[in-house]
Amino acid sequence: MIDHLAGKVDRITPTYAVIDCNGVGYITHISLHTYTQMKDSTSVKMLTHLAIREDAHVLYGFADEHERELFKLLISVSGVGPATARVMLSSLNPMEIEKAIATGDLLTLKKIKGIGAKSAERILVDLKDKVGRGGFAGMELSHTSGGNSEALLALVALGFTKLAVEKVLLKVRQENGSDLKVEEIIKLALKYL
């Protein structure tokens, strides 16, 4: 798996970017959200997701971890492939998608090209508990120490819901301060989960 590409931006369009990594140009398919964040950059560290199909290996690029994690959640829903997830992230920013899922806003999701009523309902049912409260708590954590966001990702990877983890991390931070190491944060959080 290719986790990220760090290099010079050779070309960037609203749908793809070519990142030159020591003389090798990697085509990464991007959303409009990533394009707006990277369009003026000359060198970047782009997070990636490699989708392997029968006929191709396709690399998707992201400006931040939040967008990449939402992309992975979206493609975990039956009937939503990487191309559809990228269209969703181009139509709405990650926070708007999370808010629509958290609030059960079927109409907003149905307005996205390629998302019908059944797909929108499936997304809402499958992801409602995984995105928390529309990312608002995630925003609050991202402005604190990097250890909280790393702990959040680790605990979600262990199978806990994002909403439950965010509540516990806020409690841990309030009780113990924000100067803890990632390992300490995770150990304390596991006591409450």
C-alpha cells in the first residue's frame, strides 16, 4: 500500500494531479476539495489510497487525513465505489458530507451525481454511527495536540465508533490535560470504552 507521495507538483487539474517523486510521476485522482487546497503548491505531501481493480491500479490522493478516512468509510458502503466517493467529495466538502450523514439528510446526499435514493439510504444507515456528529467533535480535536487525533484514528481502527471515541478523548483531555503522549491517551481512553 502506498500511504503518501512527497514531491513536486508536476501538473494539477480539478480531477487529477501528477506528483513527481525523484523523477517518477505518479497520477493521483483527486477531489475538488483536495484541488482547492493544493492548487497553488509547488511541492506537497499527498496522502493516498490505492484501489486495485481487475483491470487497473488506481491511486487516489488527499490533502488531509480527514478526507482520506471519509473516503475509506464511503467506499466501505455496498454500491459506493472509489469513483462515486470521489464525486461525493468533489460535490461537498468532508464536513458537509459528515453533517448530512449525522443528521440523516437524505436530500443533500441525493443531490450528488450518481447517488440515488437507495444509495443515499444505505450510506446513512451504514455510516451514521461511524461519522459521529458531522465531524464537529473531530474539528475540536484537530485543534488540540496531535496526540488526540492519532489516538482517535488508532481507537477507531480498533473498532470503536468515532462518536464514542471523541467523547472519551475529550473526557481524558479534560481530566489529564493535553500534554500526554499518544500511548498514554490510548491507555486512559481504553479504560472508558
